[in-house]
Amino acid sequence: MKMEFGVSDELLGTFAPIVVYWVYSGIYIPFGSLENYRLHSKKEEDEKNLVPKRDVVKGVLIQQAVQAVVAILLFTVTGNDGEAATGQQLSVIVLLRQLCIAMVVLDTWQYFMHRYMHHNKFLYRHIHSRHHKLVVPYAFGALYNHPLEGLLLDTVGGALSFLLSGMSPRASIFFFSFATLKTVDDHCGLWLPGNLFHVFFRNNSAYHDIHHQLYGSKYNFSQPFFVMWDRILGTYMPYSLEKRAGGGFEARPTKEYKDN
């Protein structure tokens, strides 16, 4: 199926999220120099992060290449299933139902896989620890992972959300682009006024920043949308957003934590 300007929905569904990732994360780069909106100082970012940014860019590009291959294969295997849903796409209710199902499926898959990668010492040491080399997250490092983690956590999770929700390739363009925006925002390391993600989602940049700190590594696993699994299964760490000396903000736990 092709959109009016001749580009197939499948092609857009594959590459639009990649373009969105770099454009949106690029928007955040100049804001990184504004200490008053940072969750960590620029000095902390330079001192605490354990991987140079050029390696982060290469790692993200590798993950996106894998995602693109899997997306192409997925659209090829599902064939024209999306064509049958063309009429359904006209119904806003049907589309919203599919998007909600996809969000819940993606959150559920990522929560349990993410949590398991923390609790399994082998997987954490050899795979997931790569992502946590960014102790102070920044926007274009959102998808910096071990390639195997990128495949299992993000790519497989995305495929399941696409298949189980029954969405069409056209709907997937919007869903995966939105999920990409949300993931980048959660890792941006900033608390900007008027950010709608902070208004509508409890799972935000401060919530995920807690998880990236040593004391929060066994908490706040939920991503990218809701915090329901953390609340249900007792891994939710409440926090307060405090003014940081020297400018900016700091997310601080509001209860004692334990290394479980």
C-alpha cells in the first residue's frame, strides 16, 4: 500500500522512526547547555559516563540497522494483512484500541525483559550493563544497547506489539514514531517547562533517571509509557524533583531503598 506521495507504508514504518530518533534527539542538543533544565550537571555527564559519544552513535546505528531489517522481514511475512485493515483505519475507535493494545504489549514485554536483565548477573554483566554506562542519560543515547539487547528488548517487543494489536503498516508509522519520541524524551536528561510528556506520563525523564543511578538500578524498570508494572510488582521508587545546587534539578528518592 502506498501513501499519496508514492512511498509505501511499509517503507515509512521502517525508516520514519529512525529519522524521528535523530531529528528529535538533535533538537535536545542545544538544550543540554542550559544547566537550569538539566537533571545532572554537564560536569557530571562528562565524569560519570563511561563511553564516548562517538561509540554511542555507532551503537545506536547498529541497533537501528537491525530494527530496519526485522521490520522489513515482518512486513514481508505479514504480506497484505494491512490492506484488510484499511477500512478499519477510518474508525478512530479501532485505531485507538490498536494503539492502546500495542502500548500495553510493548510495556509488558519490556518491563519483564528489562527486569530479568538486571536480576540475571550474567545478562547484566555481559549485555545490559552497556546501556548503563550512560549514568547520566542524554537524548541520542536512548537506544545505546548491546545488539542482542536491542534485538530482544526493543525489536522483538515492537514486533509483538505490532502483531498482537493487529495494526496496519500505516498505523505502525505513527505508533513507532511516537514510541521513539517517548523513548528519546525519557533519556534526554532534561526537565523542560511545558513538556507534554511530563504532563501526561508519570514515566518520564526524571522517573527513568532514577533507574540509571546505582541506588535505583533495581527499581523503575517500566518503559516507555506507563508505570503500572512497577507499581503492581513493588519495583516503583517514588521520588521528588528538587532544585540542584548550581542550577537545574535532581530526582531524589522519597523513601529508603534496598538492593534486592
